Amino acid sequence: MNIRTILGSLVLSLALFAPAFAASPVDINSADAQTLADGLNGIGLSKAQAIVAYRNEHGPFSNADQLAEVKGIGQALVEKNRDSIVVGGKAKAKAAPAS
């Protein structure tokens, strides 16, 4: 094998597998629509806005499966993104400044 073949294989491998590691967890209770659209597969800006609207109307999600209650989001889409979905609670209170 020559160096070109090795480098070509390395570049191809990185191109194919990098997207699998690029996704970071998305907190569905605090993310804005753009963050939801960017972080979840199959969720465009329109569906992301529907998620935010549902959350604003019904309160925070208690689990990932509740996303399926949002119009346009089915259980299959939830399953597809389950590893990227985080269900956060209320924001943590800031620590009091040291005196």
C-alpha cells in the first residue's frame, strides 16, 4: 500500500463516521427551535417550532416519549433521536457569591 491509498482510506473513514459522533445531546425542555432543528435528525425548523410551541403551552416534557404528542412528531422520529434527547428540569439556581 502506498501513502495515497492509506490517506484516502483515512479521509473516507472520517467523512463517513464523523457525523455519527458530531451530534450532541439536546435538552428538549430548554433548547430553542434552531437548536432543536440543528441537533435532532428529521426535525426541521417548522417541527422544532411546533415542539417549542407545545412546550410553552403544556409545560416541560417529563420524558422523551411525550415528543410524539407534538403534531408532526411520531414515535419513529422519537426513537430515531432517542440517544440525542435530554429531558432537563428547571434551570439550576446560581450559587450565591462568596462574601
